[in-house]
Amino acid sequence: MKHATLSPLPYKAMTVAGVMSGTSADGMDVALVRITPGVEAPRLRLLAHFSTPYPAAIRKEVLSAMNACAASVADLSRLHWRLGQLYAKAILEALQKYPTKLALIGCHGQTIYHQATPQRYCGASVACTWQLGEAAVIAAATGVPVVSDFRPADLTLGGQGAPLVPLLDWVYFRHVQRNRVLQNLGGIGNLTVIPAGASASQIFAFDTGPANMVIDAIAEICFQKRYDRNGAIAARGRILDPVLQEFLALPYFSAPPPKSAGREQFGREFSQRFLARCKKISHRPEDAIATATAFTARTLGIAWKQFVQPTLPATPTDFIVAGGGANNAILMQAIAAELASFHVHISTSDGFGLPAAAKEAVAFALLAYQTWHQRPGNLPAATGASRLAILGKISHA
């Protein structure tokens, strides 16, 4: 069967809201972005960034939905619609604080399950992904069309459905003379490699493994804190090397890209195993946090040595960090130590006019803009898809 194709619409200037809630399930980020046509790619200007935490009861429900082997269908449906209400509320609050005429919304939603590798199910091989947050609710509440469900189109073409931020990385950070490696440190870590002067088809990206996810889980279990603020707990602990070596030997870290990860691999059950292993050596929870922090840094070092450095031209390289982990001084020091032999210049996206906490929300504003203009949003070199694809579904107000 021959597939119907859409003729891309001419780009036009729009103000778009991007909405993101990541695997840490700590809240919602709204980025208001002015996007205008450009010669090689659209141009972006961040107008404002607004962040608001999930209510405690919602965060508990989201984490339960992510990790439960069996969940109530009724509760999942209710959570889907309730998150739509919360996303709409966050957007309206952002517009009240930063008034602007909004033309479009791109909402990633809350991932509760992501299985990029096909598995046998009911007599067939199935890959799947699920993001909650009913877009029709958002469109009705805001009066603005919403693009949502970005990942399935890539997944159906054999891709991982992730990472999707690389298009933003290329549009915003590419450089003619410098290599750029963009590292996000959210719940999961992911990086994008942009060789100097590369076209969009020449970059690649993948998930490096857990970034804050294991650190946050142990901080919550042992210290009743959502995260280790500025790495203060890790700074008091010592690294348990036997635990580090054991978990670094997991096949995921040596597997070549494309690859993606989530709570399915590194969520609550994994964190509990990691903590239990630490407790066999030390009863100080600070040591578990220190070891989890070192674990994240070492996975980045492995990724660089095996997959990043061999692909880069012999030109200066910038390593640009975004996400909540950029605020963890101990984690950033450990990453700097891991990358010292590669002679890279380390900075955060803030120095490029894009706050670390806003970056993923900006990415989904750009992806929504691409979808609205019937243009692809995935990069097959990053996701492993067989071809470019227009991502998402549109809910009209």
C-alpha cells in the first residue's frame, strides 16, 4: 500500500508553549517560545520559562503508575484527564505571569511506560509507549490547539521513540568550527553529538542511563527528600567501588546506540537493588548517595570513551549540560573528572541563553511547530527510525 504524503506548509512565525514533565515526576515546565522562519532551520527565542511542582498526591499517583506491575484502569484514565487539567492550569498561569498571544501548544505528557524494544504480546511482536495528559482537555481550557503524543510515530518506524530533543540541539547549538555535545541530566541522562559543521542528518544521540533517577530515589527512601540538593549528601559520603563496578557491568552501558532508557530499567526496583547492595557494605546512606552520584558520572565516561570521542573531528569540543543535574555541584565535579582526559570545555545551556530547566520544554515547542507545518521532528540517526516522520497528534480547541 502506498502511503499518502503531506506537502509541507510554509513556515510562519508563531508563539508556541512547550510543556514538559520528565521521568523524575517532580513537576511541569512551561516554555513560551517565539519561533520564526530561518534559512536553514527555524529560529527560536525563549520569551519566558515557568515551572510548577506536581501536587504531592499527583506525584505519588504518577510514580505508582510508572512502577506498578498492575494498575487500576480507572485510576490510569482519571490520572490521564487530571494531568490534562494540570497542564492547562500551568499554561494559563504562565500566560498570566508572562502575557503573550499563544498560537500553539506542544505537550509531551507524562511517560508512564516506554518499551522501545518489541516483545511478544498476544501472538505478535509489540513495541509501545504511553504518555498521560489528555490534550483535548488542554485545548478546551486554553482555547489553543495542542500537539501531543510525539513518540509513537517514530516507534512505529522501528525507532526508539527517543530521544526527541536532538532536533532542538541541532537547531539551537550547532557550530561551524566547534563540536558540540549536549547532555541532559534529568531522571534519565541523554546526549546529542553534533560534529563541527554537521547537518541534521549527521548527528546522533542516545540515552546514557540514569542521571538523577537513582540519586533521587535513594534520597527519598533514606532522607525523605525529593533530591540531593547541590550534592550536599553525596559530599558527606564515600564511593563504594564494588557496587559501582557491579552495576557498571550491566549490558545497557556497553550496548551501541541507538538506545533509550526509562523507569522500566532504572526505576524504583532498580534503585532498591542498588541501595540494598550498598547496605551490604555500608550502613551509612550518605555512601549510597555518593555511589549513585559516581554511577551517573561513570556512565557518562563510558559513553564518551566508547561512542562519542571516536566520532568527533579533531576540533575543539563543547560539553553543554542541561536538566536538574546541572545544579548538583558534586555530580558536575564527578563528570568533569570523568571527561578530563578528553579536554572538553564544560558549561551549561544557561550560558547560551537557554536555562537548563527550560530546555526540554523548548524542545517540545519546536517539535509542535514542526508538526503544525507538516514537517518531520525526529532524527533517524538519533532514534534509529527507518525514516523521518511527522510527530504527534493535533487536538483543536
